Amino acid sequence: MVVLFEGIDTCGKSTQLELLKQKHPEIITTKEPGGTAFGIKAREILLESSIISKRAELLLFLADRAEHYEEVVQPNQDKLIISDRGFISGIGYALANGDFELDDLIMLNKFALQGNLPDKVILFLTDIQTLQERLGGKDLDGIEQRGLEYLLSVQEHMRQTVLTLGIPHLFIDACDSIENIHQTILTYLKV
């Protein structure tokens, strides 16, 4: 089973992934971008904010997604795989960047994923106040520097994409306590 933990920066995805990994070390955990050697290099390029073309940025994410699917997901299909981000984030960010159509993005992502969508999506949803508090004390990467409204727009595009695709999903209130969120996820995944 493939499960995507989706959401904007500082929503708590990585914290919850770590908690699951501690409790269930047999789970395959990964991330996009950065779950492969190529992905680590792609992530560095993406976070440096050196790409001017939004299409080039999208294509780099798609290249990473295709490599990640082939190297991590496909060989482990018989196990529980949880990815810190995936194509839902990719579509959300691309739509927030403008000049893209949802249908085109779905088609490109299906191509990168060899037609295989995840079994479940857990989308962490935050609000502007929590986002502001969590981003306030950290150095912002190139994407975070685009601002709070941009990030909330990305979040809404992610939510709409999950609903449009009809993938089984759980929407998490990322403002809730870490323990409550953890218990909700355990119940949903039945692990």
C-alpha cells in the first residue's frame, strides 16, 4: 500500500512520519523530492530558488517523481510505503504557480508514475495563524519565501486535487496536538 503524507511546509507531516517510523520500523518511508540520489540533487536545485521557468521547475519535480517511483515504490509494492509528499503536492504547487491546467498536470503525473496512483492520501491542513507561527522562527527556503498566501493557495489546490481524483483520503487538522494527530493516523492506517 502506498500512502502519501501531503501538506505545505511546517504542517507536521515529517513529525508524524518519524513517529510512525519509530513505532513501525518495518514501514518503508521516503520523500519527494529527495528519496533517491537523483532526488537529493533535484531538491537542492529546487530549494536554491535558481530556476526562473515554472515549467522547468515542474519538469524537474516530474523527473524526480519518475525516478522515485522506479527506484523506491515499484520494488516495494508488497510493503507499506509512506512518502513525505508526492504528486498531490506537485500539482498543488504547479497550480499555485499559475499557467497550468489540472488535467494536464494529472496526465503528466500519471505518466511519471506509470499510471499508478497512491492507495491513500493523508493531507495535513493548517491555517494562516499556525503557519505564521511555525515559519516565523526558521530560515525560509526559496519556496517558503513566496509568502503565506501562496502557501495557503498551494494547500487549497492540494485539497481540491485529492477531491477531484477521488483517492481515499484523510484530511488532518494540522493545528491539533501531535498526539491526537498521531492517533488519528494510526486508526486510519490500521497499523
